[in-house]
Amino acid sequence: MERLLTGLRAAAEPTRLRLLALCAHSELTVTELTQILSQSQPRVSRHLKLLCEAGLLDRFREGTWAFYRLAEDSSCAYLARTLIDLIPEDDPALARDLERLQRIKEARARAAAEYFRANAESWDEIRAMYVADADLEQAMLDAAGDRRIDDFLDIGTGTGRILEVFGPRVRRGLGVDLSHEMLRVARANLEKAGLRHCQVRQGDMYNLSLDSANFDLAVIHHVLHFAEDPRQVIAEAGRVLRPGGQLVIADFAPHAQEFLRDEHQHRWLGFDEAEVSRWCLAAGLEPGPARRLDGSHLNVLLWRARRPNRSGRGAAAARSIQET
């Protein structure tokens, strides 16, 4: 009961209630919230601190920035959502806040579009060499199957495209990427798609700041060829999967396009089917056969692996791999 009372006391102030409503619509920084509320940064920061301590908001860092979002997993998350639903839709203060929030979203979108335009030429050059995006995305959806997906993880999310593809099929989606610029693009794309149940975080794919056994499906889409240690990326993906959870990997088959290494920072020129399967086994996963999608110059392989419901053949195989 004390936790509930703390949450009610924290929300029982006009500015803090407005902050809750804003953070229910978007992930926002202190600077952005200050602009919307027309209040000083120290004052807004104090309000945010109280809301976070009460479990009504989540705070997460991305480099030197800090973002705030309505809490999802705390004991007061339901209280936060309930209080927001009780605010009248025609409330004048909320209407002004949401109007200013929309201007901030539009500015984000313009910045993201400019970044994408500056880099799109090189991306399009590579895309033209392999299977059409729509065909690969459908193949990935097929690989995931029709099972229920409560918690979805996109490792190396980039522009957030895979979150957009899987968003309608998941209860909650999370994309992780090290690049702040790419995350800015992803946030704008998710806002445009209306996928409020999907979010992105800055994070290291070699050392995910996520609890173990927390996701039903993880995807690694055209990321491994940039990785110094692809095996470790797969190991981290396997760690965060729940028993019965699946990993779907899409990447290039072996090729000889050296310009991708020289001009586009590809660390690896594709992967052999058996190689990635061995890495999945070493991560305690049970890999299935890879699917090949042929392109004009580059072919794509699609791997699917599953974490066993309990230790057994998959874990024994992993130990055998590690001992050899």
C-alpha cells in the first residue's frame, strides 16, 4: 500500500501530471520537456526525479543524454497509465503540451530525414545487390512462425525497420544500437508508424544491459558482418532468450565483394551456413537448417535457432562444441 500512496503523492501535482501524460506519448529528454512546459530545467529535473523514484517513469541514458518514458515494469506502471487515462481529452493544458510535443516530433523527423539522405546513396548501392527488402522481411516473419511474441528484441536496430516489420505482431518491442544517429532515425520512424509499444535504446551488442531469459524472439538483421566478434553477439542474443525463445539471423552468404570491406566497413565478407550454426550451438541454442535467398550479386542466408525449454540435447551439443 505504501508504494501506491507514494505513486499517488508523486502524481498529485499539475506539472508532474503533465509530465506523465507527455512521457506516455513519446520518449523525451529533459531539454525537450523543458521546451514543452516552458519551465526551468532544474525544476523539470526535480519533478522527473520524484516521478522516477515513485516508479511512474523510467529513465535511461544514451551517451550524454537521458530519456524519460512512462514506466512499464514497475509496480506503479498500471497506476501511471490509469491516471493518464483519467485526464480529460479536452483539457486545455494537455492540448497545448501535445501541440508543442508534435512540433518536437516534426523537428526530430526532419533531422532524421537529413541524416538518412546523407547516407542513403551508399545504402541503396548495397541493397541493389541482394534480394529485395520485402522478400527478406517476409522470410524473417515466416521464420518466426505464428507463435505469440510478447517481448521482441532487435539487435543492431539501425533505422528501426525490423521493429516496424515485427511491430504489429508483438506486445512489446525493443531495438538496441550503439549509434546515436541511427537511434534518432529509428525513433522518428517508429513515431511515424505509430508503434508506441516499440522503443529503442543505446546499447552494446556484445554486452547487452538486459536481464537473461527476458525475450521470446530476438533478431540480428545484417549486423554480424560489421561485428568484430560475431560469436559473442550470438551468445548475448541466446542469453536474453527465454526457454523456447527463438533467434532469427539474416546476413550475407560468403562473397568476394571487397569494396564492402574497403568502403563500407564490413568486417566479414559473409558467413558459411555451418559456421553460424556452430555459434548458435555454442550459445546453447538448437539451430535449424538455413534458408538461402539469392540476389543479383549477394546472397542472403537466414538462420533460425531455438533455446530449449530445458537443458538437454541443445546444451549437451553446446558443451561438446566448447570442448573441441
